[in-house]
Amino acid sequence: MNKKELCALYPQAKIIQSEKDFHHAKLNLLVESEVVAIPKGNLSKTEETLLKNLFSEVKQDYFQPWFRFLCGKGNAPKEMTYRVIQYQTTGEITHYTRLLSELLPTNFSFCNISKTHGFFLEEHSSFELSKEEYRDVFAALDNDLSVETFGYIGNFYHTSVTTSSLFQEEMKNFEYVATHFHTQGISTLSEVMLHKTALELRKESGILQYLKKELEQDSDMVEIIKQLWINQGSISHTAKYLNYHRNSLQYKMKKFEERYDFSLKDMNELYLCYLLVI
């Protein structure tokens, strides 16, 4: 259901443009980067639940200046190069975001756009956090609060670039992460694009479909391939992560090469194997 269809189904619905029009007595839904407000008195409990499942219910933070800029509704509060880092948690989003903001640098801008989905802007600098550091931050917070959270680190953009279409794509990438990577903690643009590429390639190639079925029969090697790629072919780092002795890992890699004629020491062949198992 798109925005036009929703408004036709509920004639009393209105598209609101500013925080002054936001009201908690209405069901405020994010539809195609705009807020559609429907009076709750006009909805049955079943309808309200269904609409919440179809669309994200937005919080008042939606009208925060940075979010409006990202949606093409206003100017950037500051000229800078930035990236958007999105996250979804099983915890209470306002409390989670407050604690997260206390763990991260003070120059970050946070915004909660639904009851489970939030994001923050990180300015490009020499002090920006790595994926591993973000993973540690979210893992520590999840452990303290006994919740589960996954996130997506977007690309860097400058505020002079028209962002609405880019941000919509970043939002779609986050939805993709929610479907395919939600158990992996923090994901990146490169991981999302690699996964999409792999799916498209496998659809078109009977050879790759056959190889995928073959490789997936050995769950240990699937995990080894994934970790070798993540560690850019480093046997030492992969062995440490998987709790293998280095010699044991090399033995498994040798047996794999004998069976499939793919050398996991060759980055091209490792890349192909990785595309098959993700």
C-alpha cells in the first residue's frame, strides 16, 4: 500500500509537515518519507495493529532538523561530511538512544523515528569509529540492558549533495539488513552490496547454484570461508576467531582445495566462495 492508497482508504488522514501538527491522539506513520497522521478514534484495534505492521510509526523526533534535511524537507543545520548509522533494538528506543549517546562522542546528532528504529549522524573526522568499535559499543549496551540490536553503517556524503534519494536508499539498505543480517550485529554498505550481488549472480548461474549447494553441506567450511573473507585472508586472525590451531585450519583449507579445486589462499577464489555462502 502506498501513500495515495492509504489516504484514499482513510480520507481523514492528513500529511503533516511540522512538529506543531504532531499529535499523540493520531497514528503517525512514515509513508514514502512523509508522515501520514490518522486519528486513532477512526481506527479499530485491528486496523491500528495492521497499519503499524505495514508502516513505521514515527516519533516526534521525525521533525528533528537533520532528519528533515535527509528527507529533503529542509536545510542542513551544519555544512559537513557525514554518514548515517541506523539501528533497531528490542529495547525501549528513547532509553536506548540516551544511553548510546552517553557512550559516543558529544558531536553526534541522534534521532528516533519509530518505537524501535533510530539513527545518528557521525561527522567525518580522524576520530570516527570503526565497524569493530561500533560493534563493541552496541554489544556492551545490549549486554547491560539484556536487549538485542542490529545496525547499519552508511556511506559518507557531503551536505552539499542532494540527499533525499540517497537517504531513501540507505533506509532500504537498512531494511535489507533487517531481513538478511539482523543476527550479525553491525553491517556495512559493502556487505549489503556484496550480498545483493551474490543473490543476483546465483539467480543467473546454474553453476553457482550447484556450487552453493555443495559448499553448504560443510557448515564448518562455510564459517571458515566467511571469517577468512572478513579477515582478508589472514589465517592467523581467522584461526584465533574460530578457536582453531593454525595448522588445523590450514589442513582444512588444504582438504577443501583438494575437494573443490578452490584455493582459499587466492583472494579471487576466496571471494567467489564467499559470494556462494553469504
